[in-house]
Amino acid sequence: MKYANLLHDLQYNHDKVAISVLFETETTKEIRILFKKGNLMKKHQTPFPITVEIVEGAIDFGVKDNTYNLKKGDLVALDGGVPHDLKAIEDSIVRLTLSKQDSVDRVKKVID
């Protein structure tokens, strides 16, 4: 069994998003991303499908030529190879599910 709580030990970074790995399973990596209002993850893509859940707050999620305003409770799945970006409209907690084959370091490079 693996256990994590998305709402415990929240340590926001005012300059850029804060990324922490909650745990890994045989098939996925579960990541928490903390956004302060205005924080941005620039346009990027992953070679594998991802799932994004808005746990708290609101995010503008840009995909291709569209921007979707995602709010608490929203859940999206995105195929690999699709460019996307995220901008926090409010302080937000985002859960990101990556393929086990994907790299957390790749995600961290997006915020640098």
C-alpha cells in the first residue's frame, strides 16, 4: 500500500511552482504541484499520456489554440505529444499522474 495526502505539508514557492513526488506505483508517478496565483508552467509536452486533477483553486490550461478554465474537481486526460501550458488564476493544488516511464526531472525543467 502507498499513502499520501494532497493537502498536508503544503509549501508554496512564490516565484515558481513547487513540485513534489507523492509516490510511485508499478505503472504511475503521482505528483503534487502547488501554484501561487500567477505562477506559470510554460508550454511543454510529454511523450506519454498524463492525467491532471485540480484539487484546489483554478488553472488556465492551454491546449493547442484553446484555453480551458479548470476549477476544483476538474479532471483531464491528455495524450502524449500534445503541447500544453498552465497558469494559476488562484492559489492552486494540482495532482499530476505520469506514466512510470516518464521523468519527474522533465517536469521540473519546465519550471526552471
